[in-house]
Amino acid sequence: MGDGTPATPKRRQLTLEQRHALYTALLIAPATLFMLFVYAVPLAYVVSVSLADKTTGAFSIGSYQQVATSSLFYKVTWTTLQISALATITSLLLAYPIALYMNYQSARVRAFLMLLVLVPFWTSILVKSYAFTVIFGQAGVVNQLLGLVGLPSVKLLFNRVGVIIGMTHYLVPFLVLTILTSLRSIPPDLPRAASIMGASKLVVFRRVVLPLSMPGVIAGSALVFILSLGFYVVPALLGGRQDVMLANLVEFYLREALNWQMASTIAVMLLLTAALFVALLFKTRAGAALAGEQRA
Amino acid sequence: MISSRHIMTWRGVGLAAAIFVFVFLILPTAIVIIMSFGDKRDLVFPPTGFSLDLFRRFFAEPGWTQSALLSFRIAILSATLSLVMGTAAAIGLARSRFRGKGLVSLFLHSPIMIPGVAIALALYLYLNMLGIRNNDARLILGHVVMTLPFVLVTVSAGLRHIDETLETVATVMGAGLFTVFRRVTVPLLAPALTIGWLFAFVTSFDEVIVSWFLVRAGHMTLPVKMYSSIMFDISPVLAAVSTMLTGLTVFACIVMAAMQKKEA
Amino acid sequence: MNLSDNAIDTSTPMISLDGVRKEYADVIALDTTDLQVAKGEFMTLLGPSGSGKTTLLNLIAGMTSPTAGRVVIAGTDVTATPPAKRGLGMVFQNYALMPHMTIFQNIAFPLHIRHLPKREINRRVRDVLELIQLPHVADRKPKELSGGQQQRISLARCIVYNPNIILMDEPLGALDKNLREQMQIEIKRLHKELGVTILYVTHDQEEALNMSDRIVLMKGGKIEQLGTTDELYFDPASVFAADFLGQSTLIEATVRTEGDPAILEIAGGTRCRVSRGTCTAGTRGTLMFRPEAARLAQPGEATGDANVVSGELKHTIATGSVVKHYVGLPNGDTVIVQELANQHRTRLPIGIQVTVSWPVEAGLFLNG
């Protein structure tokens, strides 16, 4: 109006913080919306299916009552927990020594050994499962070799032994990686100081290295146990009738019993079990450290 | 007193244990690879002669090659989609502070921890309800859910290596957001982006359970085809497939290791 | 010490903060503040960590916006302007050179952003490398240079696009002592040659005294004192200022008689005279004087200074060029005396009784 003051812009000026918040929202939105509609909503849909009546579709906890009285469900849950615990323990027994061994190698040797851990880590679970069927089968490599030296053949496939070997093979690299990380984070001065003070190698290990690597051991074992709970391929391909796990039961109800409600209910139960153990893991310091490592 | 013999013993035990575990990890795949070059119709170990018959059979059977091509297509598209969305989210999360950020991050990472069968069933029922029948679309949606968290993990780790003041200084010097992203963030993040994409690619290429639930008849991905073959007919071609798949894995592994070295 | 040769003219300030205030959820990072920085001035923000100097810098740079108040740069309100559009340069403690670019590319980067023609970019980068006396490093990567060289490149990257203002956030914090002094001289030289306005953040009081036209001393989110280096050194406004800049003797005192000079009672009975500070009879406060203004004598030795107090020699520390004596007074206060080192002077034994004297005009009475 010619009074000399500059016209105030019509568009509301955003503060720097508002502008930043807008950019942040634009960056996070695609992934978050995608995961909301292609992951969270489907999971919620499964929950709703599990709570619907098979014929009328009305709200019903019938499937849960059926599950609660199903001896098959209890048996499979028990099998799942047993196999998961056993696979976690065998994996830990194999992983700790090599993590320790790798920790004491020169950087170059360690990098090479790391490749020997990473290649199996990345190898398709189907390649591994196939390898075990070929090696452990009735006419497989192991039994061929046993036959050569005149020993009776052994049954390593389609039973608990096969499942545990297959799962351990899959899980060991996970544990090596987490344990090695926590071993590497021990300041080298600590074991050095302990041995200067006169501690023997064994004492240094037992009193210094082992306790300081426990966060990695706990976090890694918990991670591996949680992964085990959802195993599907290994028990299906290497296990027998006695080794059906919860994930296989979900498929059984969906494909063979054609009962979506039961399949959903068991999936929800499996989800809750895994969530329970995840929550327990996050309660521990090790879990918090692991989570911090992932996010931060 | 620690005698030197004592130390030698411990070293020996450690070495023996390490060799045992590495053999356990490597040997099964190695045996299959060796057998895949055998010259008999049936698999034997050790092979009696060298031949590439099994590989020829793989390329001669349209069922196998089509599965492989489908897997490549799905893995490339899923990994790329995951990389774009995951990188944007990783930057947004790393460069901001807001209430509920931890929750958003936990949500986006959560598919790592959730049993695959639950996601598989959920998507199966949900996509059927929505009537989405396109095989590629079903698989890509499922695979992005499975791979996006891994992109998020690797790119977030990469961002932690980048000194934030580099972005700040570029901004103060007058660079717009896009220029900062293109000239500063992306070049510095290149190794992490490569790792993230490869991670997503391999995860998608090897994914079994979600694909097993979502594929439509006659459109099997390579892992689904392998799964059903191990289940039902144990074709010796599986040995050749395993060899090629492992070759791809080793290649991806070496590239990732090289990138990690570059990043440090 | 820097006796300023630039006259400070704040009538048309380069930076002006009008009632600027910054609060986070539960803390006041910066209390309501007014500040003007003159064109071509070298101003230092000095203070301990958490004093608000970084917040002040971030508000000017545009990293964050104020809860209240306006930020004006060169006459334009930039309160809501993003950092890229404020026409600033910035130098960081960690140099912030792009590791994926050569030195040439690093310095050319701001010129590329401004879409300058290639030939012009080449010329200006060569010129500025010449100016900082590193013409031979153009094709190297930052990692191949020493810390001091990297910081000079970082300066060159600012200078090359002629920003009105250069913000420096503890730029010498990562360098060792010798290099730091060389760089102080280098920065002062560039400041003088280019006439650019510099806002410099540091927690090192010596650095602030060496380089600044004016110093803003900050404490607890507020400006504690603003003035030239001489004002801050010789006329500190508070005990905090006296203590933070340089070393000082601070002893409890009570005003007995007003006047010029006023008479104070110190160290449980000794009287002394002081001509500076607000002295109201009966108030308790602190007497401050600088160690180099005081002199040490043995009892009975005359120094000619008006004020004398006696005590016990506790320690003597020789730091090359100077010698410092710490004298304990009967009430527990400590007086510091600084002398130039003298090879021929005999060392006084620790524990003997000595007298400390200082001229009337050296003392300053501070309330609180």
C-alpha cells in the first residue's frame, strides 16, 4: 500500500524445525506406510481371522478353545521349544570356540576365517538342506563311507538328529558373529593386565574374557533361539513325523486341513511366543545393547 | 608357571576345535558342489568322472530356467524398492529426533524377529482377501517386507560412519538438500548402499517360506522349485542349482566384504 | 595482546540478535539475549561447555530456530531462513573436509554450488591455495594432509566464496599447542587481509585474548560480559570473569570506608586501599588483582607499593619465562605473585614469611 513496510508473505513461514520435521516425515513415510499396509494390517487381519467363526465369520474364540484342548498343539509346541533349546545349545558349543579362536588371529587370518563363516551364513538354506539329504541319506555319503569300513549304516535323516544338525549348521554363523563382536570389544589391556598380575591363561579366560563376552553370548543365544522357534524348512525337509514344529503346523492347517481359523490361531500363538522371548531379550542389558547396535 | 608345552597344548585344542567347526560349516556344501560335476545320472561321492551334464539338464529344462529368471526379476525389483524406501527411512531416522522414533524404528525392524510363517500366512490370507492375483506383485510385496529391515540395518550402520558435520558444512556453504544428498551423502554412503542392496537381493533370492505361501501354481521361484523338488522328487539337477546358487552367494559375499573394508 | 586496530562500529551490524531466546523441553539453552556484531569484526564467544555459546552459534548458522526473538544478518531477518540461504561460511573443529573429494574439489565445491564457470573456479581455487600457502596440495586427498594443513584447507574453502560471515566452532581444538599458535596468527592475517566478519567459538581464554576484537563471555546460557580484550582482562565485571580470563588473586574483602581510594579489610584485619569497583561501606565482596601486578618481598624490604599483606610462601613454580609464588595468608586465602624469570635471583626457601605488595590502581573490588 506504499507505506514502506514490505508486504508480509501470504504463505505462512515455516520455522526451521517445522521444515526439518516435514522433510523427516517425507523420508520416513514411504517405508512406514508400506510396512503398515503390507505387514501390520495383514498381521492384524490374521488376528481377526483367528477370532472369527469358521462358518458364520462372527466373533468367536472357538479356535482358541480348540487349540487349548488340542493335544497335537501341545505336543508340537513342546517339540518346538525342545528343538529350539537343543539347537541353541549345540550351536553355542560350536560357535564359542571358533569365535575365541578367530579373536586371537591376526587381522588377515581373521578376515579369511570370517569369509568361511559368512559364506555358510549366506548360503541358501535349501542348498544346505539338500546337502544334508544327500550326505545323510540311506545311500548317502556317510553311509557309503561307513559301508566301506564295514560298519552298519546309521539313520541321520527324517529324525531329531537330522533337524538338530541342519539347524545348528544354519545358526552357528549368527552366534559366531555376535560372540566375536563382543570378544573384539574387550579392551586388549584387560587380559594383558591380568596376565602381568600373574594370572594363568586359563584364569585370564575364566575371570576376564568369559565374563566380558557374556553379553554377546546371551544376546546371540536369545536371537538364535527366537529364530529357531519359527523354523519351517529344516524340520519339513530333514525331520520326521515326530519333529513337526509350530510353523509346519500352521502350513498343515492351511493346506491340508483347510482350516484358516486354526492356522491363524496357531500363527498368533507362535507370534506371541516369539514376542515374549523378544521382550525378555530386550529386558536384559545384552538385548538393549543389541538393539542399540541396530538402531542408535 | 605356564610351561611352553602347556601353551602348545591349548593352541592345539583350539586349532582342532576350529578346524572341526569350519569343516562342519563348509563340507556339506563342498560335497554337493563336487558331486554336481559328476558324470553319472545318479549322484555318487566321490564322482567317478567329470562332466557338466547336470548343468546342461538345468538349462534344458524350462521349469528350472523360468524359476531362476523369475527369482532374478523378483529379487532385483524387491531389492531396489527396499533400497529406495529403506535408505530414505534410515536417513530420516538418523537425522532427526522426535517422540516415538524408537517405536517407528522398532516397527520397521521387526520382521527380522517375527517368524516368517506368520508373515507368510498373513500376506496369503490378506492378498487373497484383496483379490491380488498377479504373481509378481504378490511376491514383490512379500519380499519387500522381508528385505526392507536389512536395508535399514546396513544403511543405518553406514550413516553412523558418516560425519554429520560434512552434511552441515555443505548446507552452510549453500548446498540445497538434494545437492547435499547427491554430492555428499550418497558418495559417502555408496559402500553401505551396495551392501544393503546385495543383502536385500540375496535375502529375496533365497526366500522360501513367504514365496511358498504366495506363489501361484506354475510360477515357482527358484527356492520354491528347489523346496518342492527336495520334498518330492530329489532331482540330481538340485546339485547343479546348489553349485550355481553358492557361486552367486560367494560372489555377493566377496563384494560385501570388499565394501565393508572400503567403508572402514 | 591484541590492541585493536579496527574501530568497532556497531551502527550497521553484520549480525544482530534481537531478544533471542532458545528453550528445549526442560532447559533454557540461551536466555533472552541481544548482541550486535560489527562488519569486519573478530568476535569471540568464550565460555565453559554448556554456557550457551554453541546454541548461539547454531542460531546464527540456522541449525536451529529461536524460541523467541529475531536473527538479523546484514539487515535481513533470517530467523526462518534455512542455513543454505544465509550466506555464511563455517569452520569446524574436525575440519569437515569431504573425504571423497580431492583438495581442489573440496575448495571448488561451494563454487560449483554457485554454478560458477569452470575457468573462474580454477582461478579462484588456485588463488586461495596461494593465499594459504599450500599451492602444491590441490590433487591430494584430505587424509594425506596434516591436521594444521587440513584446517587451512577448511579455511580456504570458506574464503573462496566470500561469505559475509565466517563462523568458527573451536577450529583449533584438535591441534597441538605450537600449531595452534601458528594457526592463530594465520587466521588473524586472513581476517585482516579479507576484512571478513568472524564469529569464533572457543573455551580457551588465551586463544580468545590473542585473537579477538571483542569477547562475549558466556555462562549458564547468558552473556556474562561483553567487551574488548582489555576490558575483560583489566575490568572483569564479576568473579567468574576474573577467574575465567587469565589468572587472578581473589581474596575475601569487606569495605570499611568509602571513597577514592576506598579502604578494605582483608585477611582478617589487614587494611588495603582500592580505587576501582563499586565500594559501599559494609559490603562484603572480593578483592581481585592480577599476579603480574603484585610483588614479593622479604619482611622489612620496601617495595614502594601502597598495599602490603604478609603470609607464608607455600610454593614456587618456575615455568620458563615466569616464576609464580603462592603465598598463604593467615585466614587461608592465597595470593599469587608472578615475576619474570631471572637466572641470578636466589630462590626463596618455602615456608618463610614474606610480604606481598601491589599498587592501589591494580586492585578491583567485586561484589559477590
